[in-house]
Amino acid sequence: MSTVTKESVLSALSTVQEPELHRDLVTLNMIKDIVIDGSDVSFTVELTTPACPLRGRIQSEAKAAVVKVPGVHNVTVKLDARIVSDGRDRAVLGLNVKNAIAVASGKGGVGKTTVSVNLAIALAKSGAKVGLLDADIYGPNVPIMMGVDHLPPSVGEKMMPAEVYGVKVMSIGFLVKPGQPLIWRGPMLHSAIRQFLTDVEWGELDYLVIDLPPGTGDAQLSLAQSVALSGVVIVTLPQAVSLEDATRGLEMFKTLNVPIIGVVENMSYLELPDGTKMDIFGTGGGESLAIKADVPFLGNIPLDPSVRKGGDGGLPVVATLPDSAPARALSAIAEKVAASLSVAALTQGSGMTIKMVG
């Protein structure tokens, strides 16, 4: 009977590739804690994000490889994660944030805040430390959608963010009376956004999701100038008018040298009781925009009353209806975003035009 060694296990695992990084698990230093007990082998695969969309495939391929080692009968593969920082310096703002994700749209009413809220919750559900900054100064809807209406008491000179669904939340909506308009020019806007970054006790975060106002104005410029963004997610509807505006937003971020993580198409279709799909706002626009701009298409989100009800009631679908079609779509988008960021960080990719698997 062959004696199983650590070297033989590592040799087998060196044949297993990380599907998106296209390098083997051993070279990537993803194999930890190998334990050999006679014919039983156990080890941990340390993923680059707990939201890895291909974790099941990696686990099964690693197990299959080690089972083939002579003398091995039983293999136990555990999964862990160490979220990778994008390497951008945010220390000048006092931020300990590994990745900063902006969510933007060219026009209002496309569901950008819905995507921001559910993206943050999905990342938190995976086990990541997540913050959500509502930078939509003129229309701060994040508190309503997250179901929280006040901040906890401050600690020292810093404001404490609210925390709900495992996400730390900050919004101007906590600081003004309901319905009170904010009639601010650019310098005040810039100052407010910077304060939300520097004067809030965010703590250590794996991901800071930033919900931007629609359009291509002062807020987007202020944010891009204030914090080094890992990338931006562009949200659009399938219809031509929305796509035109989304294109302008996308090109603006390219001009500002902010990496484009990808395009999300919201309200893609309405599924009818008989199972057929009705294209209320057209079809395929988001994907065609992504192809034209040569950036990843992250996915479609169906039109569903549960999304609206959840948003109005502070009960986001990813948290409260995780098995619904829109929640599954949003969770899949979150996984793709997390995978893109980890791939970009590990490959030192500044352009972040990443062709993802699956």
C-alpha cells in the first residue's frame, strides 16, 4: 500500500486550475492545512472571495484530483476565503477598505439603488464585511430600502453607521427631515461625500458599495476624485433611451480612468403565469451595450412585484426572498462582481476588462 505524502497531494492539486485566474491552486497558494491520516486526506482551499461563483467546481475538481493519488481513500475539502485588496491607497481618507464599488446609471428610475442594496446584502451573506454608502445626495432612498431610519449614537468625533442585514449603512437621509430638499451646489456636494468617507467609523471592510446619483455630474466627479474606486457597475433598462444614457455614464467613467466592472440590465422581462416572458422594455439592450463597450455583461434582473414591495417596505429580496427569481439573479451578479474584483486584484489589472467563466 502506497504511503500518502504531502508532496503527492500537492502534486495532484497542481493539476487543478482556478477557472478565472487560469493558474493552478498550488501556484496561487490557495491550498492550506493539509492533514494526512493514513488513507484519509483533508485540506482547505482558500478562495479569493467567499462569493466565488465557481466554488463548487473548484471543490469538486480538487477532491477528484486527490482521490486519484495512490493510497488515498477518503478526501475532505473545506472552503475558506481571504478577500484580496485591490491595492489602491485609501489611507489618506482614513478608510480600511479593500474594494470600493460604485453603482451608477445614466438616468433615474432604472433600479440602481435596488441593485446597490441587494448587491451589498448578497456580499454580506457570503461572509464578507460590507458597507453601503448612499451618495445619491438629492434622492437618498437607501434608508427606506434597507428599512432603517436612524443612526446609532456617535463614538468620539465620528458618526457610527447604521447596521442592518449585516451591512453598515450611511446616507444623508439619516441627517435631514423627510421630504426636505437639498439645494446644494458642487462644493457642498463634494464636502458632504468626503465627510461620509472620512467622518464615519466604517471599520475594516472587504467591500464598500457606493450608490451614486443618476447622471454624469458633480457627485460622480467628486466620488471618483475622492476615493480610489475598484470599479463601477452600470445599471440600465433594455430600452433605447436608457441605453443611450447608460452609455454616456459608462464612457464618463472610462474618461475618469475608473475600471468598468460590467453592465447590469434591470427589469429585463416579466414572467407570466404560464411561464412565458413579456419584454416590457425591449430585450437584449444591456448585453449589446456591454459588447459594444467591450466590458462584461453581469446579468439580467427580471421585473417582479416582490422587488418593488421589498424596496418600499425595507425588505430587500436577496435577504427576505432569496429563492425568488430576482434574488437569484442579483446574487449571481454579486458573485460575478466579487470574482471580477479578485481577478483584477490578483492580476494587477488596471483596465479590468475580464472575460469571466460561466
